[in-house]
Amino acid sequence: MTDACLLDAERMESHLQRLCREIAAAFGTDQSLALLGIRSRGLPLAERLAVKLGAILGQEVPVGVLDITLYRDDLSEGAGVPLVRPTEIPFSLKGRTVVLVDDVLFSGRTIRAALDALLDHGRPKRVWLAVLVDRGGRELPIQADFLGLKLDVADNQRVSVKVREIDGTDGVFLETRG
């Protein structure tokens, strides 16, 4: 397997800054704005965006985490017992503008599962999607409202996002199998 670095830490940070500016421009006066990171790498991205948004908007932007493990439609295809971690939403979803945050958008199945999980915890006013990377290959009609990087990735390739909070480093990598 070979890896190519698509975004180093500095370029990844600049894409996150741009995402933040776009979200701030769209919701700058919306006091109900909240971010929900999809486990696992969506959470640190959401936390980073919240800090940046707070500085731009002059208000705290609450962050929660959504675990979608039991909502996946491909759960039976995985090997072993799935690791289910808690969903933590420390605010009411009622009347909220929620931005779901994830690292990579691929088939759309993760986001479909996230929407199902989200609605089990309440009904927000509206839901938007922010992703660092859209790699193409959609199976469901889902698209990002806020997007860092758009790629056209072959079936034998995988996009891997690394975040320092989990992986010890930041970067976006293209892995080719074979």
C-alpha cells in the first residue's frame, strides 16, 4: 500500500479556516448554531471549528458528539463486535441550527446514519453538513454544504484523515491498495 500526502498540517489548517469562514458567513447572526462531530475524527474537527467560530462570532458555539455505530446499515458486514461509544449532546436540539461535522464524505451512508441518530435525540430547526474531504463515490443523494477539499478518488484508493488529537499528527492522505 502506498500513501500520498494530499494536505499537510498547514494546508489542512487553511482548509479548516476556510470552512470556518463559510460557516460564519452563513450563520453569523444565528444564536442557535451548534456543531455535532461524528465519531471519531469528526469530533476533533468540530471542536477546532467551534473555537475558530467563537473567535469570529464573539460567542461560544456548543459542540456535541454523535456515535452512529448502531445506526449504520452495513453493521453486519463488519467483523467482530462493534465498539459503541456514547453520544454526548450537552444542549437541547430543539430550535437549533446544527452543523454535522465529519472528516470524509464517501458513499453518504455515514451521514444517513448520523441523521437517524440525530433525530433520535431531538428535532433541530435545520441540519447542515461540513466535511473536510469529499472523495466522491456517492451511493445516496447526500452532499456537503461546507466543504474543504473535493477529490475524485478511484475505487482502489482510500482517503485517510489524521488529526493530532487521535493520531498525533494532522494531514490528509491518499492510500492506494495493490
